[in-house]
Amino acid sequence: MPVELNNSIYKSPEDAKIAEVKMANDVIAMIAAIAAEEVEGVDSLWGNTGHELIEKLSKKNLAKCIILNIKDGTVRIRVRIVIKYGYVAPEVCAEVQERVKTSITNMTGMNVQAVDVSVCGMELS
């Protein structure tokens, strides 16, 4: 059963070949969140409200950990992560940037201007 998403909608460009496509921001954020969490060395995502650690959330709540800025079909994404101890942070962040950018581009057709990654914590266990 699909999750109902209530927020802003991204519309495909007017020159779309077949028809207009509308996509909720939460869908775009979910794609980014899942892509980021799949990177080796990422323990979890950091919540964007109250600096609380987000653990074992539903996919809908994961989207709340991603900040999107969408303008004219171009998106800038902010991802806050908790890294696992022992991993090289710049390498993990670079992989998060690449995976998020690739996933958003492939699944939505949107142009990704930037993926900003912040390491907000470290999991020691």
C-alpha cells in the first residue's frame, strides 16, 4: 500500500514528451534517504528537528531527515549522517554524494545541483 505524502509537488518541465509528471517532495527525499543509508560506513541519518538521532524509522519518516531545495527542476539536497567508527569520513561523504545524485537523477530525471553532506555524529559500537 503506498504511503500518502502531503507536501510540495515537483512537476516535470512543460516540454515533457508524453504528459506532466508530479512528484511529492517526500518521494524525492525518500529516494535520497535510502540511497544515503545504503552507503557502507553510514550508520544512520540525523534528524533535522531538535538534533535527535533517527533510528529504525519507517520510510516516510526517513524523508524528514533530508532537506530539499527545488527550483526550476533543479534540486539541492542536504543529508545529515551518523558515520560508523573506523570509516574515513571524506570517502563516505563522497560516496553518499554520488549515490544520492545518481539515484535522484535516474529515478526522477531531475538535475541535481549539489548534495551537501554533514557528518553529525559517530556510532562507536
